[in-house]
Amino acid sequence: MKRINLKELANLLNLSTSSVSKALRDSHEISEETKKKVREFAVKHNYSPNPYATSLRKKKSKTIAVILPEVADNYFSLAINGIQKVAEARGYHLLIYLSHEKYSIEKAVLEECSNGRVDGVLISISSETTDHSHLQKLVNENIPLVFFDRAPEDFNASKVITNDYDCGYFTAMHLIEDGCTNPVFLSMSSALPICHRRAEGFKAAVLATGIASDPNKLVHYCDGTEEESMKKIQELFESKNRPDGVVASVERLAIQTYMVAQESEINIPKEVKVIAFSTLETAPILNPPLSTITQPAYDTGTKAAELLFQRIEKPLQYTQPECVVLPSIFMERKSCIPKSHFS
Amino acid sequence: MKRINLKELANLLNLSTSSVSKALRDSHEISEETKKKVREFAVKHNYSPNPYATSLRKKKSKTIAVILPEVADNYFSLAINGIQKVAEARGYHLLIYLSHEKYSIEKAVLEECSNGRVDGVLISISSETTDHSHLQKLVNENIPLVFFDRAPEDFNASKVITNDYDCGYFTAMHLIEDGCTNPVFLSMSSALPICHRRAEGFKAAVLATGIASDPNKLVHYCDGTEEESMKKIQELFESKNRPDGVVASVERLAIQTYMVAQESEINIPKEVKVIAFSTLETAPILNPPLSTITQPAYDTGTKAAELLFQRIEKPLQYTQPECVVLPSIFMERKSCIPKSHFS
DNA sequence: ACAAATAACGAAATCGATTTCTTAAATTAT
DNA sequence: ATAATTTAAGAAATCGATTTCGTTATTTGT
């Protein structure tokens, strides 16, 4: 069975391609009678227009690109769900690209996005990204671009983020109120704005309470491979002044902290209290249940997609970049209960 | 800054579009000197061909569709990673569609795939899918199709699956050896072949040992919403002959089993032992650590993608459907240790 | 009743590339 | 020195739709 195209359809109907095309798009130039005939015939022959021919002519692809650092993180899975929902409702297609946290890949992918393949781009930048020229290039070519979650600090484009600084501040305060005197923050990258903002909030809180022995040792960077990162946490836990509170800036670091604690038989929360920025579904059934700053992943996805589609479909109406801040929520669980509550 | 196209490039170079096109594709019809000039000029002006014009002409989109039931499940995230790696290496683009476990959506998406938008399709079918006409339609239109993980039983196409029956058998045997006398299997759908095969293996093992009081109560179906499913597990745990062993056929059911047990203060593994088909990263740090049948998600993704690309790029060479079975591996953890091992 | 307007359709241009078919000049062969 | 071949390039067709611009009939207006 071969697919039928417009020309063949027109021949079989003894009409011109233009008339058939117009009939299918319900043009007033075609009589109701003819339209009906054409529509029925098209359905019968299972006709559907070639999307690339249409894209070429209309200069619209009805496709957007979603560029993520990775897809294994629960946060991004949930965000994709949100994006997909909005895209599907509007009849858009989703191209997914993974940067694997590499600037070079991110750059190459963005090049691919500026040749008309997509009508817009949703992106969460890689942890390596500090230079923004590749992003600026896209903006210069007038392709709508919206950041979600991970957005550059100093780039003038729409974004949907969460209240990172405040949450960072909150986590430190909470740990300190629970009795921690030596809390640390595990960051995955000094370059990554979200980690940076969370860390800044954290530091501000610790410094405000005046309990910090060495302000330069409040934030630890676990970049590198998974193994390197595990090792770093291990060393931290074996060091002389072992922290009694840990804030994990991303899901992966929370898991690794638990793994190390389990291996080294360090009790959470008795010896170390833990709070993680994470959307882990299994947080309540971990050992012990993990306190989380839960980011609104799904809503961030839908909101970012909505911003993007506004800019794609009404570019003249929405010219100014918009920054939406969706608050994260704290879910207190046993990994950070105060000492007085131990049973 | 406007994007430049072939025609403009040709005008600026005082050449014809055909010559420029040939030059860029390194045709022998063009002199080395001209080629060099064209290439340099193209780079300088940041030229890259419009993909849809190329697709239209070449009748190749360099794009494949990946159709998944959902993306929140860790298994699918890992599979996407594998698929993406292979696709990227070959210069293919990835369109992602979610069926949300609905047959109607799956069908609509497949319609979209048969109009030339994609060169091939990778699919894991929805739990509702029993009819295969929508799949057959695609095959009839000569679009390569490869199943991964969730494949229909009786459909003649390539697929990459795992040894579900054997693993189902194994889980039952293991629970029984650990002292369970009333193990049950939680299936998410009677229609879903992977669940069915896993359940069949499970049943066969239980029946072989002759411990089953009622062979019809070995498999419980947790379809429906998350709430309904939770309720069903809850009822099961509150029932007169509460199971002392549970096999969760998918990740979600494992999480729900843990949630219910935690709420009802039922001790795992003392009162109920649990084994789950799952690729949960957090399995080792759950309370208690969860024994899993871990499917080779990433490898399934890469293998399925490779099969698909073979069929896309060498359709004459690969005509017969191929079925690849990648074994899952059992990771024993505390959720199913025998009674004698309790400390 | 005759000009103006409308209805219904077709021819041809267009989107941006690729590819086949020509053509003119340069080179080789005899 | 003339025919045959090769080289390097351009003209035009093509992919499959959409859209602009014409072109007939037919209807409406006065």
C-alpha cells in the first residue's frame, strides 16, 4: 500500500490540486458539494498531507525542540510530561535532545535548531555552560527561546525558574534549627546558576547565624563523574570535622549521600541530617524518608511551554522576556528531624 | 540577522544554485577551486540547508519517532538515553510521543507517523493495546517498526524484549525458598504481554510447588488510577489471608507496595517479602533495600535503535523480523531475605 | 438589459533544496 | 586539424503541498 498524495487525489477526483487543497482547508472558494466529495474521498484513501511539504511552504514546522542535560533525573522526566501535555494540546511535535551536561553538545544542538527545523526551543542549560553566544545566535535569528529550571543569570530571555535562593536559605536555617552546627552544601557545579543561587542562599543563612567556622568550606563541589562525586562525599564524611547536616543541590547528590552513609554506616538523621532539592518519587520510602525541597517540575514544564507558544504564535504581542518564578515546597521527612524527636 | 538560503548564497557567489549545491556535497562535477570558495563562503555566512526542503526532495527525514506509555518510569528514561545515543551517533533526530497508556492516543500518534514525518518508529505499546491494526497499517506503508520492552505477542515485527517468563518463574521460586507460603503477583494489566508473561512464569512456579490454596488468586490486577491501585494493594494487605510475598510487575507497583506497607506498619521483609521488576536507582537505599529484577533498559534502547537503523538504511538486507532477548538480572537485597537471616 | 459583482474552479508561482539534463569550453585522440 | 571526450557549470524538473492570480459562468444591481 502506497501513500497517496495531493496530485493523485486530484487526478482521481478530476479536480486540480489547488481545488483539492482548498477544499481540504475548507476554503470559501470551493462549493460545499465539492468539499464534501473531496473530504470523503480523502478519508477513504487515508490521505494526509506531507508535513515537510507543508512546513516548507508555510515556514512553520509545528515542532519545538526540548534540550535537556539528561533524562535520568526525575525532575526532567516530569518536566517533559508537562511540556508534552501542552505541546500535544496545540498540535506540536517534540524533538528531544540531550546535552549530557556538555557545552559542546549543547552548542551543536542549538546550531541544528536554527535552520528552520523547529519553531521554538525550550532549554535547561548544561552545567558547563558559561558562554552564551550560542544562545544569543538563536535569539538573533528570531527563534523563540524559553529557559526552564536552569537558566543563565545574565541573559535576556523568558524563563521559568524556582525560588532557589530562598530555598537555599531555608534549608540552612532548618538544619541549624534542628541542631546542626556544621552544615554543608553539595553543589554540582559552580557555573550552574541554580546551584549557585541555592548555595548563596545557604551560605547567607549560615553566615547570618554566625556558626560557620570556615566560610570557605560551606559549599563542596561534586562535579566530575559519578565515581569522583561519590569519593568526594566519602572523603567529606571521613574528614575530621565531618558535617552534621547536608543539603544536596540535585537528586543525584542526594542518592549518593545516602549510598555513602549506608556504606559507612553513618546514621541519618542522628549523625547527619539531609535535605535534598529533589522530585524523587521514592523520597517517602527511603531509609530514612528524605526531606525534600520539591520543585514544581510538571508545572514548570507546562508554564515554559505556554510562554514559548505565546511567543511562537503571537510574536508581536509578546516581545518582552518574561520571568516566572514558581515556588518549591518543603516536604519534611525523617532525614532531618531534630535530635529531641529521636525515638 | 536573517538566515541565508542556497539561492542567495549562489547569487552572492555569482554561481547557479545547482553548482553551489553540488559544491557543498563535494560533487566531482565542480572544480576544487570553486568548491573551496563555496565552502568557505557558506561557513562565513553560517549557511545550513533547510532540513525540510532536503527531506522533501530526498524522501528521508533523518528522524525517528519514539512512542512510550510514559516517561516518569525510570525504565523509559534509561531506554531513551540508549536510543538517543545511537540516534545521535547516526545523525538522526528524535521525536518523542507519550501514549499515557491510552490506545486511542497511541493510534492517533501512529497515524501521524505514516505521513513521511519519520523514517522509522520505536514503540513500547500501551497497556490498553490489544488490537494491532494501527501497527499493521504502519508496516503496510513500509515504515520500519521495532518494539522494545512492551511488544504484542502475535505481531510479526522486530523486537527487543527481556526474559519475562523466566524472571517471573524465578521470583516465585525465590520467595518460596525464602519461606513464603502465600505469594502474589501484582500485574498492571491483563492485556500487557510483558506483565502476562511475567505472571505466567510466576504462576507456573507457584503451581509447580503445590503451595497454592487458590490458583485464581495468585495474580492481582492493579490497573486503573494510582489511587485505585493503592486501594487495591491496601485491601490485599488487610484481607484475611494477607500475602507474605509480593512481586511487583512494574516500578510504580513496587513504590505503591512500599507506601502501603509503611502506612499500615507492615514490616518488609518480616511480614511481607517484596521483589520488583524495576530499574529504580534508589532501590538500594529504600527502607528496606528493594530486591529487583533489573531490566537492561539502556541496552534495550540501544539495541532496538540499532535494529531500526539497520532496517531504515538497508531495507533490502534486513527483511526478516528479528527478536532479541536481553536477560534481566536479579539484585538481591533485604526486602526478600529469608526469615532465618533476620537480625 | 447590460454592467458589476460573485461563485467556483484552474494555472502557475512558490517554499528551498537536489538531481537530471544540457551546454560551452577545454582537452585528448587520431 | 578535426573529431571525440572530458571538465565545469547552468537550466530546468522535481519533491508535495499552499497561495496568488486568472478565468469562466452565474448572479445581482440599477
